Amino acid sequence: KNIGIAADNKSIERISREVLAAYINNYDTIKITGKNLNKIMQSLRKILHSFVALEIIEEDDNKVVAKDFLNMSDVSIPENIRRIDIIIRGMMEDMKKCVDEDLSDSIYQRDFDVNRFSFLLLRAINGAVEDPNIAKRLNVRSCELMLVRLISVNIEEVGDEIKRIARFLRSHDLNTNLKKSLLMLFSDVEKSYLNVMKAYYTKDVELAFEVDFWKDDFVERCNK
């Protein structure tokens, strides 16, 4: 599957979204065309490098061609969920440290990796929906695809929020009492997240319900 994206008179954000749509919908070759692309070439490279196995194979002033070298047989949905989970755990540890020190740049870089693996999961899910052979290679039943998609999207949003919290803490001076309250809240949210993932990995329904009951309390504390 090949797709062409016209870049003229479009913002770099719009081009980025069109590339994302093409990637997760399993286009093998993405060709971006436009006048004087060299002016935005650095941004285009950054966009294309944010996707697993998508490589630039041709470029000049008027076009950039990227090809997908992903082999779906090498993709493991459980492994990629664990990859994202491990990154998020590290981001949460640093989020707590951000109360006293600026680690926003490190968190931002890891959020970039979270996005890459999340996009890969969405690509795999869409491929499995379209093609039973891909679902078979991924060893995933059709009834599981929506669950995997929800997990992927929600964990990616957790990463985005950690990034925003780090950015907020970098630009605000907090008093000692507020720092202490935030640190307690961050620690409890982290504990909740770890239990959510434990419930998922172990299929512990009771633990899942227990964590769900904590949500309203967290929202109230955040609002305060």
C-alpha cells in the first residue's frame, strides 16, 4: 500500500498527523511532496523517525519517500505493552523527583519512546482487524483487539500527563507544604498504576475493581 501526502500550504502539525494516519493504517510507502521541502526537512526527518521501522529511502528538495520495513511476524503485542509499561514506571519515578529537581528533558525523551511503541501497537491492531493472517501472526484473537487498543491509548496518555506535570513543576516555585502534598499524591497514583498493570498481567479481577474504587478519591485530591 502506497500513499502520497502533499505538503504545500500545510502546517508541520498537519503533515505529522497525515503521516501518523498513514503509518497506523499500514501503508508500506509514504511519499511526501511539495515545493522547497528543504525548509522543513529537519522537521520531516524528526516526524518520520518517530515511527518504528519507518526509514527514509529517498529525498530531495521536492519529495521525501519513507518505506516501512516492519515484519509483523516479529511484533509481539504483550512485549510492546511491557516495554511501554517499563518506560512509564521510570517516568513516574522521575516525576516524583521533579518536585525538587528539573528532570523534564529526560521525561520528554522517554515520552517520545512511549509514543513510538504506542503507534506500533495501533498499526498492529489495525492490521489484525483488516487481515486475519496478521492476527494469526500476532497470536491475538479478534475479541482482544479492542482491549489492547484501550490499554495502548490509555498508557500513552499517562505518559503525556507525566510530561505535562514535569513541565509544570519546572516553571512553578512551590512551597514546602505543597511539595509534600504533591509527592504523597504522586506516590499514591504510582501505586495505583502499578496495581492496574498487575491486575492486567495476572488477570486479577478483584484487584482491578479495587483500584477502580480509588479513582474518585484521586480526582478529589487533585482538584484540591
